[in-house]
Amino acid sequence: MAFAQPSTLSEIRLEVATLLKMGRQALQSNAFSDIIDAYIRSAVSELRLKAEWVELRVRLSTDLIDGQNTYDFPDNMLPQGLDRVCVVDADGEIYDLTAGLSTSERSLYTSGDDPRSMPVRYEIINKEINIYPAPDTEIYKELVFEGYLDPALPFAATDAIPLDREALIKWAVAKGKMDKGRSDAVASMAEAVEYTKLIRTAQSDFSGFRVGGRYAARAGGRQKRQPLGATPNYWLYRR
């Protein structure tokens, strides 16, 4: 079964304008288009906080640097959407890192003449990720992030929005009605909230929301040395 394709800003704009009874002629005005686009961007911001979207699930990797603890956290990944951090050794073996460490652990992992070893802990501070102990790159080669991208806000008419079309339209229309003080604004907002809850309930046992409401099963929980690529719908990016 083919998955639904993401809608573009112009496609969503037309439907939102119709539901707000603004009509096609209103869209010929840049001012009206800008107003509707603002509602849509607000809806995108709302939805990306309410759900993890499978289409946005990725694997990002970067080469480890010998003895270095600190690396840039991917700019386009949501920290709250980070699902897994692991290192890969020269033989392709995978080792998961655990979030957080105590002061005593930090001291332990950074002391000694040569504290390099297999990284086992990580912490994220100010868009940087610190891993401990620092890696020995004769053995450990890559740092891998698995999680969800932060969907970019749409500005160009052709920008694709990889979120559920119906949910996006419901939220944008509700935002528009609230802004205009429409009498049915509260009802529209309640409808948007309820629709999102229904998707969440329908997909509660899966890894995230699908565009069009379709979804894929997880390949199982996070496991020690779980093979990379075991979870469906991943892309590989090297930084």
C-alpha cells in the first residue's frame, strides 16, 4: 500500500481558505495568503509537539574523533524526539549509550592518563552532545543518532509539509477561526484536538504518525546491540 504524499503549502492554503470562507479570490491578495500561511505554520508548530511523525524519523551519523567528548547535536533533529544514541565499532558492532551521568561518573570517565574507552553515557547541553568516556577511534568509529527531524516551517508555495493533511487543515482552520473570533472557533479547536487524539489512539502501539494516517509497526523495543536499520522507514545521513 502506497503512503500518502505530503501536501504542499499552496494545496493546504487553498483548502484552509475555502473552509474559512475566504474564497479563491482572496488568495490573489498577498496579504490574505500571508495570513493563511501564518495559520498553517502555527498548525505545523502545534502538531510537531503533539506527535512523532514516522516520515520524519531518521538516522544521522558522524565520525568519532579520538579522545573527544563533545559533538554537535544535529541542527534539524528534535532533542525531545531523540530515540537512540549509539556507537559503531570497526567491525560494525553497535553499542547503545544511556542518557545522563552523575558527577562521580563524569569524574571516573574523564580521569586517568588515558580515559579513552567505549562510550556508554551521553548528555545533551546547548545543542551539543557529550559522550563518556571519550572514544578510542582505533576501535569505535561512528556516533549515531536515531530520532525525529524537526519539520521545517513552510514558506514557499511548493514546500511539502510531511504531516497528516487532515490534522493540519483542522488545526489551521481552528487557528484562523480563533484569530477572527468566529462563533464556532471553540468547536473547531475541539474537533482538531479530538482528531489528533484519535490518531494517537489508533497508532498507540506504533512508532509514530503517518502522513494520511497510515503507520508502520515498530520492529520491537530498543535492545542491546539492536541492528541498525531494524526499524522501518529510516534514511541514513552522514554529516
